[in-house]
Amino acid sequence: MTETLSQPVVEKKTFCRVCEPACGLVASVEGDRLVKLRADQDHPVSKGFVCNKGIYGLDIHNDPDRLREPLKRTSTGEFEAISWDQALTEIAQRLDAIKTHHGVSAIAGYSGNPGAFNTLLGPSYGSFMLQTGARKFFSSGTQDCSNKFAGSHAVFGTRTLHPVPDIEHSDFVLLLGENPAVSHMSFVSIAHPMKHLKEAEDRGASVLYVNPRTIESANSVGSVLHIKPDTDVYLLAALLHEIDATTGFHATAEQRGQRVDRLRAFVSEYTAERVTHITGIPADTIRKLASDFAAAPSACVHMSTGVNMGRQGTLAYWLLHMLSLVTGNLGERGGNFYSLGFYERAAAAGRGQAGGLVETPVGGMMRAPGAGISLPGNLLADYIVNPADPVKALFVSSGNPVLSIGGEAKMREALEQLELLVCVDIYRNATGEYADYVLPAAGAFEREDINIVGLGMQYQPSVQFTEAMVPPAYERKPDWWIWEQLAGHIGGRSVFDEAGEPNMWSRVDSMLRSRGHSFADLRREQVIALERSDPDELFARVQHEDDLIDCCPPVFAEGIARMARLFTELAAEPGDQLKLISKRDNYTFNSWYANIEKLKVRGRDQNYLFMHPEDAEQRQIADGASVRVSNTYGEIETPVKLTDTLMRGVVAMTHGGGQGRTSGMTKAQASPGANCNALLPTGPDSFEPLSNQAHMTGVAVDVGLA
């Protein structure tokens, strides 16, 4: 018997790749094994904070279900391990046959959320897809944030400008549709947001969350103003109207903006009294909120996925910018500011082509103004089965559209009609079960990286480099390597065309040099903390030709008309209509944390429907009962939990369930949970045309005993 000799444990600095703050970590490495992760107490930005999701990265890294070698589906539907050479060669050959028989319009790509936290992935994946000739691109962005890119592009002339709330200096912090204690905020990269909010409250600032449920954040900081799901846009319009009718718009609006009169005319239709029934908020409460926000010496505002995922996220983001502008808080200390990161963008960065609505064979949608907005994910299945121009080859990068997009059954049926499905991932997930080839990607701690995802949105600007903590195990390869190899095998350009080791960091080096640093500096120092921008620098980032903020963009005309139609629709709804919202959870992260066994304890092996006790009593439903949740889009069965943290008329579930057929993730399959996305709209009219953003919250459902 051979004795395994222990090796010394070495500690290395790295950072989390789960969400935007990229909190500092210290990895304990024994030989080629990652054995522990802990918070980096000496990190200049995160300062010893990391959430449990970051620490659970260790469990994902060491999960025996992770992919080890390239897999090929056999004629019997099973998967067999093959070599990289065989996988790359066969994929290229099959793609060539599809192009010959169907043309390049039959090729499409889908990229998932983890790609945003993998710096070298995006350019290589994008290069490969363009070289296939594909022009149909889908992404998880239309499930969570494409409204913000469309909104900022229209208002500021660039998709890269997303003003960050200056919590540290603010007297009033207004947060809509987000739960910082659980999700740590988005489109503002801030480590330990609850600490910042608590410090603000301790010095006298007001912290108010607008949400359909009493969120966990309010257990320690601030208070909650309950609002009916998917109605935030009407509250924001009413706040603007009340401010205009009382204190008036701040002079900054006229100085820095154009079409202010059109904004006034638009919001004049949405008085506090008129929106009360729609929002569920008393008119006096709306007026007081407007007065308090406008009168505060400084005030900041921010919104996240709870609003993004509604039917009017782009208009809500526009009106949120306007609330900051007309109260004199945009570009001011304590208000909302632009955060310049490690890259000084060129003047035209983020402009892209002009956005606009276009008609397509599968419905009207936004013509994307550059990166950030792709085709609606809700139409992926429709594109695949479109008889006039079907998708036959789909390349999925770190994504799981089977469970992350509405209409699970429709998506499963569509994927079965593909002639080639290639998935690059760390797991054979629910989508990978339909793949012809599943290619094993290196995990977060098996590759070099920097924290690029928060660029331009960091509360405290910084840039950090991490080496690979351990080499990729088995036959795993970094994502960039896989896509560059595929590019070479289809006869395209590849970084491997040049002799010697590829220099994958030249782009980042150029970006760093714009701020007086270099990649060599970063590799040596590991973390470079930067000074925060002056708040008024925001206005220099506006990229309309006249340098003015567009307070009522013409491209929103159809959206404004749609807003009026939806108002009428909401007003006519039955009084006992239930609306399903998304519930974030400290112990899940969409579908890719579903395979961690330790997270299945204390009842977390089920995906419960949360319901108000009075709504349950009305339907004779007891706590723990099995219920049928249904609407015109789908039906699921799941146990119910009663809680008075929800508004009456609101039910909530967490995304990421539905793993019953995911045999590549054994622990997830053993405790599959119900997939609430099966209840979400799909196809034409299931997304906001201004941004292609999916309608994923505030969806009407019926609930009864199973």
C-alpha cells in the first residue's frame, strides 16, 4: 500500500467570482489541492468581508460531479469521455455540415452569467461566434439587466454610464427591488453593503427599501415600503410629478438636461392619487416620500433585479435617473456619481448604434445599441423551431437556458430539434443533458483572472489580479483556450496562430495604461486601489452630441404608450389576483449552486412557495401543504410556507429549481425542487421591447391545493 505524503499548505491571495464586489479571499493550497477559503482580512477594499456563497466556492471547486473530460453523446443518449482532439475535430466537422446545408443563419450562441466573472472568456467566445458567421446571440443579460444598458444608452448616450449611490455621504438612501443582505447589490460593486447602510443609518441617514416583501435587509437596517409587484415605474413617475408640483425641479435639470418639459408633461398624468390603487401605496405616503427625498440635504437612489425583471424595467431606470437629476443629486456628493475604474474609456465608448424598435418574424424587439443587449432569451426556443429560418447549431457558454429562461417545457422540446449543441461549463447541467458535446471548463480557482465585471460601477474603484490557485485538474481547460481552439479548428483566427505562448492580457494591459498602470504592475502588486472620481465628473461622461442628458428620449415613445396600456390592465385586475415574485436566498445562486449538499439542510431540499397567511386561509391552504401553482404558461407543484413578510396578494419563489432530470448533478437531482420559471411568460410579448428584458417577476398565478 502506497502512503500519500502530505505537502505543506501554502496560502495565496485571490478573490471571489460569484458576484460583483469580488471580495478578497485567501486560499489554502496543499500541492495541487484547494483545501480552504477564507476572507482576506488585509484586502484594501473588502476588508475581511466575504459572504457564505464565496466560501462555498470551495465546495463547487471540489465537487466530484464537476466535468473532468470532454463528453460526447452517443447514439443511445449516454455520454462517453473522448479526447480534446476528437471533440474539437468533430464539432468543427459537424458545424461545417450545418453551414453547408442551412447557412450561417442556422448558428446561434447563448452566454450565461458566469461569463461576466471570467475576464478572458468574453473576447474569445465572441471571436469564435463571429467567425462561425453567426449573427444570433442570446444571453442571460435579458433575464436580469439588459434594461439598464438600454436605459442608460437612451438617457446618457452611452450604455457604460450607471451612476452609483454615494451611501457613505447620503442623508436619504432609497433602494427599489433589491435586498443587499442577500444579493449584495448589482450595478454597484460594493463589499459588505449592509455595513455601509448601517453606518449611514447610525449617522442619521434614512434608509428605505421599496419591495413587495419585508426583506432580510430590513431586519438590521432601514425600513420597507411595500409596493405591489411590477408597479415601481408608476411610483417613480408619481414621485417626479409630486416634486414638480411642490418644490419644483432643481435648476440642474434645466442646466444639464434637454426635453425637461416633455418629462413634466409625461409625469403629470401619474399623480399620487391616480397610482395609489396600482401600487398599493397610499397617496399621502407617496407625497411624503417625494417631499422627504427632495428635501434631504443629499439623497441617492438605486434599483436592482426586482424592478429590472418586471415589464417596464427600462422606463423605471430612466425615471430613477430623473429622480436623482431633478432633485439636484445627480453628480453630487451624497447623491449618485460615476465611478471611474482602472480604464479611462475613449470618448465614444459605449455609444454603439442608435437603438430602436424593429419588427422581426418572431415579434418586435430592440435593435441592440452595442454590447449589453442581445436578442431576447425568451425567444431562443422560438428561433430554434422557426420553420422559415431555424437554428440548428447552438453554442452555450457557461449558461443554463433550460432552467434560467421562462417556459422550461418549450425549451426542452426546442433543444431536442438541434443538430448540434455544444456546452462549455464546469457541470453537465440541465442544458448540458441535451448537448452533443460537453466541454469541461476550468473553475474560478483554476485560472488567472481580474475583477473586470464591476468596471465603472465600483463603490471603491480597484483592480485585482489572481493567479490560478491550482492547475486545472483532469482534462479541464480555461474557457478562452476552448473557444480559441474551436476557432482554429473551423479555420478561423486564433491566438494559437502565433508562435510561442499566447499573450491573453494585452487588452487589459492597454486598459491599465490609460490610468498610468500596467499589467506587470498589477501582477506584482495583486491589488491596485484607485481614488474615487469627483461626483460632477459624471456629466463629462454624457455622450449625446449636445452633452446634455435626455430627460424624455424619443425612443421611449412606444414604451410610454405601453405603460399607459399596462396601467389600464393592472387597474382592471381582480382584487384577489396573486402575483409571483422572485425571492433571493442566502443559500442559493440560480441553478449552479444547486449541487452543494450542505445547502440542502434545514428544509432547503425543497423550493417552497411563500404565501401570506390570509391569502392561504382564503384558499383553505395550510402551512406545509402541497399546492398547485398555475397560469396560462405552465403549472408546478410545490410545498407552501406561510409568512406575513409578504404583502397580501404576493407569492414568492426562488429561481434555480427543476433539477429532476439533471443526472450530471447528482445532489441537485436528488433534491430537485420546483422550477418557478416554468410559470414565466415566453415567446413574443413576454419581454419589454425597449430592452428585450424578460418578464420574470410580478407574474399572475393561481394557487390551490394539489
